[in-house]
Amino acid sequence: MQARPIPGHPPRLSPAQKKKLEQVLLAGPLAAGSKTDLWTLKRIAKIIKRLFGIPYHPSHVWKILTELGWSCQKPERRATQRDEKAISHWKRYIWPKIKKKADELGAYLVFLDESGFLLIPNVKRTWAPKGETPIVRYRLDHKELSAINALAVSPKRKHIALYLRFPKRSFEGPDVLHFLKHLLKHLRGPVMLLWDRGSIHRDGDVLAFIENHPRLYVEEFPGYAPELNPAEYVWMQADSAVANSSPIHRTQ
């Protein structure tokens, strides 16, 4: 039996043309002459017209991208000061040694991080009638809320505990020291602490406290690699949880 033709319009771009298009897209918008490193459907439609002389409405371009295995994504920020080789070395060699040592000691794995939040609402997309942009009202305030968190993974990996503290001022060494004291009161036995190379972690009193508590083992993440620290994602979840809400201000 002869195969029936597939109904519908034949594809306007051949497989070879799609392959060439993807090569151009992978090179990036800047290489294609755009002023910003951002691919939009409109820009890609112009690229198709320039390369192949085939007009495409931007609203139809997403079908081609889907066929190529592409999706619309939000870029991650990466500091130019990063040492990618050092980060790769840490992930391949240092991190496995840390986990092995924690297993041998029966130690908690604790990931610690500090952050600051402006007291203005974090705005995200929401549904609303066309032409009626939602308004999130808030009191303008340039104050910042400091926060420190630690994710503690139990030695047997059966549960994770989250510890939070909100100092009344910007972070200083004494705040880190107080938090570490609080942490060790709750965690019994060896503690393997991982944090970044911030100056407050190198405060003299903090270093003396670590030296005087041999059950506390400290390891550092490589510089400019926040994605390695699970505690960083606590702040992302917090931003999402309070999106489109207005902080409450109380006067004393």
C-alpha cells in the first residue's frame, strides 16, 4: 500500500536550512549584529529572512525553535571574575573529598550564606484583564533587611534543617560568630561547614571560634560560584514566595 501524504503545508525551511539557522543562533545575537545578547522571535524572524529570503511572522518562529529543541529561558548571571578551571576542579576533586570526609566523620553538611533584601516588593508576572496592568502598592523605603541562613543535612541524609537569623544591621563578624554559636547548640557531633570567601568569615573572632571548636570543619567554595551553594536557593524561594506582596512597615 502506498503511503498517504501527510496533510498540511510542507515545511518552509529544509533540514539543511534549519541546521544553518541553529548554527547562527548558537553563535549568539551579538555575532549576528544585535545590540544586546537577547534572542527574540522578532530578531530570529529577521535572521531567517536575511539568510534564506523566507518571510516568517514572529509568532510562528517558536515552532521552528521547538523543533530544534530550544526553549525560552531566563539567563543565569555569571561574574567575569570567575575562574572556570578552579570551579571545575572544585566540583570534580574537592567536593567528593568533602562528602567522603563528612561520611567518615558522620558529620552534618552545613551550607551557609548571607544576603540582603530591599524592603520593596519583588514583582512577577500575573494574569489580569487586557489593558489593566496590576498595581502593587508599597511604601518607598531604601532600608535593607539582612539575613543569614544555614541548610544542615543530617549525617544519615534523612532530613534537612533550615536555620535563619535576621540581624538588625549589616553583617559583621560578631553576627557570624553569634550564628555559629547558635548552630552548634542545635547540631550534635561533627559539623562540616561550607561557605564563601567573604571577609566576614575571616574575622579574627570567627577564626578563633573555629579553631577552638575542633568538631567544626570549615571548607570554602571557589570564588564567584554561588550556584554551588544550596543555601543561595533559599533566597530565590523567598523572593518567589513574597512576589507581588507589600512589606508591612510598623512604627515604634
